[in-house]
Amino acid sequence: MGRRATAYGVFAGIMGAAALVGGALAGVLYDISVPLLIVVVGIQTSALVLL
């Protein structure tokens, strides 16, 4: 039982860190080029639909 709780905690920690990094990268991309950010969002939306 303890290992399952640890696994959920590690998973949540990794997802939180990935969300933080993703948000920061989106902000940097927004500073560089808004049209490129729109292309990236379109690619991610397409990937979501395909999955």
C-alpha cells in the first residue's frame, strides 16, 4: 500500500514540474513569436485529437 502512495506522489510531482516547465516555455515562446506559439498549440490540439 505504501508503494502505491509513493508512486502517486512521484507521478504528481513529475506532472507538476512538467506543467511548470511547460508554462515557462510557453511564456518564452510568447515573447519570441506569437504565430509560432499558435502553431505549437495547433500541433498539440491535433495530437490530442489523434490520441
